[in-house]
Amino acid sequence: DSGVTQTPKHLITATGQRVTLRCSPRSGDLSVYWYQQSLDQGLQFLIQYYNGEERAKGNILERFSAQQFPDLHSELNLSSLELGDSALYFCASSVAATDSPLHFGNGTRLTVT
Amino acid sequence: QQQVKQSPQSLIVQKGGISIINCAYENTAFDYFPWYQQFPGKGPALLIAIRPDVSEKKEGRFTISFNKSAKQFSLHIMDSQPGDSATYFCAASTASKLTFGTGTRLQVTL
């Protein structure tokens, strides 16, 4: 068990809808990362937050947004969902903003129908 | 642009054999090279990692070989076991951004 908790485990929704994915980092970790894993794209970095502030941005669509709250949990909001957004979404956490190992949660499987 | 290229896509090895997975990178600013192991239904888990000032790192049956001049690194799994059957991802990092390879699905047969 990595200590990173993601909810929900599974999510099925329709095109055009909006969903929120939640992540609780390991105790003591200040940094949270979001990754998207799909069959044809592998693990794609979306965004990183460190202690409540956006730290780095990757291939995150404008329809997607994230935030990290004062208690350090993070939420990833996906809106105007398309079929192609169906994927596994992973949250990871680390102690520092850089140069520290990432610990991944077990992911949220999103299916858009 | 795929900055970390991983091969092979899939690998079948007999129990007791050596599994070898290769990765190549382009960005010379990368300064941290971890390998992750992922079982079905689980998130990736850090297996072993290396920094470019070291050419080899060994932890139990797992060894990373690193060739800075060739911009290549590889994972060797000695005495492969059925429990090693999983997907393996190499990755490379600069600052806080971790870039993953596309993964290798390893199957260890009896």
C-alpha cells in the first residue's frame, strides 16, 4: 500500500458531463501529481501541485483543471467529457517538489460513454 | 514527442531466466532515472532508480545499467520469477517532471 488514496475507483459517465477525481497524498507528502494512463499514450503527466501551489504543468487539456487544498488533498476536475477521455487517472505524491520518489495511488478508471 | 523510448513492448521469459528491458532518452537535462513496476489494477510502484553519475545499481535481483554517452539505460531482472510478471516502465526526470516510457509487459512462464 503506497499510502496514496484515490476515490472513486471507477466512474462511468456520459459525454459532455463533468466529474471530479479526488486524491489524498501520503502523510507528510506536500507534492501531488496527476497522470493519465491510456492504452495508446502510456502514462502522461498532467499537472503537479506543491503545498497548495501549481508547480508544473504537462499535457493537461483546458477542459481539465486541478487544485490542492490546505489539507493537501487534491482534486482533478474533468469537464465537457469526450469518449477519448476514458482512461486511468493516477495521483502520486512525494515529500518534496523535486528530486524525491513518487508514490502512486491505485487510480480512478474513468469510462465515458 | 516521445522523449523516453522503451523496448520491447512485451517480453516472455522462462522462470530463472534474465529479463532485459531497454530505454533511450533524448533530453540530456534528465538527471534521475527510475523504474516502476505495475501490476493489474494497481498504480505504478517504484522499483529501483539511478542517477547519471553511476553506471550501475543493483538491488537484489534487479539491476539498472546506465550509459550516459549513449543516453541509454536498461533494467535487468535476474532469476526471473512468475511473480515478476507485470508491466515495467522506465522514466526520466528533470526537476519535478517525470517522463515515462511506454511500458513493457513482462510474462514469466514456468
